[in-house]
Amino acid sequence: MSLHATLPPASKIALAHSHAVQTLIRDKIHVAGGWISFEQFMNLALYAPGMGYYSSGATKLGSAGDFVTAPEISSMFGRTLAQQVLQISQQIEHADILEFGAGSGKLALDLLLELEKSDTLPRKYFILEVSAEFRERQQALFANKAPQLVQVIEWLEQLPAQFTGTILANEVLDAMPIHIVTWHNDKLLERGVTWQNNQFAWQDRPINNAELNHSASQLMPQINPDSRLTYSYVSEINLTATHFMRSLTSFLQQGVILLIDYGFGRSEYYHPQRNQGTLMCHYRHYAHDDPFYLPGLQDITSHVDFSAITQAAEDSGLPLIGYTTQAYFLINCGITGILARTPAEDTSIFLPQSSQLQKLISPAEMGELFKVIAFGKNFSEPLIGFSAGDMSRLL
């Protein structure tokens, strides 16, 4: 059975939109001489102004969308994260909060409501959001649920000139456009996209990006420990994410960067047996591996190489503070205590919250695949979120 037959059908309007995105990318391929990198394809499919998946008006999150994030699962996620943010803010004078890619705004809402309870609201909660649709949803959420907090929030169009406090990014790195590389014995090729027979198709070409070629060459010993063996390997390299980390040091004066995403350290990410990479697409709560399916209507992601993120951060003067699983981080920050605020006798509320807690921390759900990593600048205080379960040896 084909992939198209197993996924929910798209409406005529959605199909027309996808066709327009397809035409846009096809034309870019033609102008480029018949081939573009997958990084270019993914950037257009997700972020083309007014047309890409994150730039158009289609619902992405929740039951009517394509995927669900931790803040959507439970308000306990944001309330627990607030405990870590509070600890950071108590160590820094005039600490604010900056969130990248705030999605529906649920994380910001839950976090600020928790801080409001203890009268520890920041002066400003900045949100840098590339999606106009998400920005509108965030503004509507606060207007409806917490109008008293609207004055605290400021939406940014670009990076601030300087910032002090906590920087948050939940499931942001995984949606950054990635390069796909093939290693075949000692030969390195970049996997790109062409237009053939009225459809997108893969095509490998020699790497002409010096930075990409260097990164791919450095990974050879990891991918093929025994150089005497023939091998063929496909995986991703996320140069955009490493550039993002380097950009943070330019404006962060003092504070902590907290990144939450799914991924691994390098030895596990580029394990010899993971020879087809981690590219994944999400459409109407179905996960599959065809990025050419309905461009503009589905999310395209890859797992995060946290070793590369750490190297880029430390090379830029952002030392590692902690690295652990989402389960350890949330437990360390007191999520079970937050659940305990609801009396167990109130089963109509307690039982759903207990189920939500399991989704956030269970190894079979989000607990182990999702990691939390922190970097600091002019900040050396141990963070409560990493008091147990240290995994930095795996980076």
C-alpha cells in the first residue's frame, strides 16, 4: 500500500496550497540549474514567506493539527519549567525571558502564570516567532486567558541587541533546515532534490560547501570505525543549528540558554547501525519519512546532534551547564510536587494530570528521547534541573 493511501486525505483548498508550494520549489530548482540541496528544499517547504508550512495559516498543533508538543500535553510542563527559570532569575539582576518559536503560546502562558503566583514575573517575556499564524495565536491566547500578562510580553522581529536572563527553545532545533550527506566508503556526496517525471526526486552530488564537507569528513571515523569495510551511510548535518548557537553569544550578556528537543549525542546519532538518518515528517498525527509528500502541509524534522550543539556553543564562549533527559529534568524541578497540588481525591482532575505526567516522563513516551541541555554566560550556579541524571559524558 502506498504512503498516500495510508494518510488522511487533504481538502481541495489544502491540495491547491500544496501545489503552489510545489510549483515554487520546482521553479527554484529550475533557476538553480536543476538541483538544490535538501537544506534549500526544507527551508522553502517550511518557511517560504506566506506559503511554507510554518508561514501559512494552517493549524499545526493539537488534535486538529499535525503534532503535539509537551506544553500542549500538560500545563505542568510550563509550570515545572518555571521553577528552573525562577532559580536562574534569582541569580541575575534584571533578568528577563526570551523564547524562540513559542508555538501556540501555551508554554509562555503556563510559565508566566506560575511565576505570577509567587509575584516573580519578569520585566519582559520576549517572543521571537517566525510564523505570523503562531504569533496571532499567541496574542489571542493571552488576550483570552491572561489579559493581565499582555503587558509583560513583547514580540520581536529580530534578535535583540543585548539580553540578560533565560533563553528558551522548546522543539526549535529539530525544525531547522538540515543538509543530508551520503558517505560511501571514502566518498562524500550531498543529497539534494531535482524535478524529474513531474515529481521531486533525490540526487546526490559532490559537496561544494566547505563547512559541510569539513563536518562530514570529521564524522567518518564515527560512522565507519573499521576503514577496511565497505559501507554506505546516509544522515543529516544541521549547520543552521550550530550557526544559531554561535549567534546567541553575540547578544547574551549574562544568563542561561535552555534547549529542549529530541535527539542524541554524536556517538548515538551517527551510530553505524543508524545508517538511514533521522529525517521524519509529521502530517495529521502520522509520522513518515517522505519529505516530498504534500509540501507546505506537513512538518519536516530531524533529531538533534547535541554534541554538535555543545561544540558550537563552547567554541563561542557558552560553556555547558547540564545535559539530561526530559524526565530527569522535570523530576529534578519538582513536577511530582506540582501534581501533588491537586488532591488525589479529586479524580476528575488528578487522574488526567497523572496521565499527562506519564507522557512527559515515561521512557516509552517523551521522557528519554527528549533531552534538556543548558549553556551559560557569566553564570556558574548549578541548576536544579540537572541535580541528578547527568548525561554530559554522552556528548
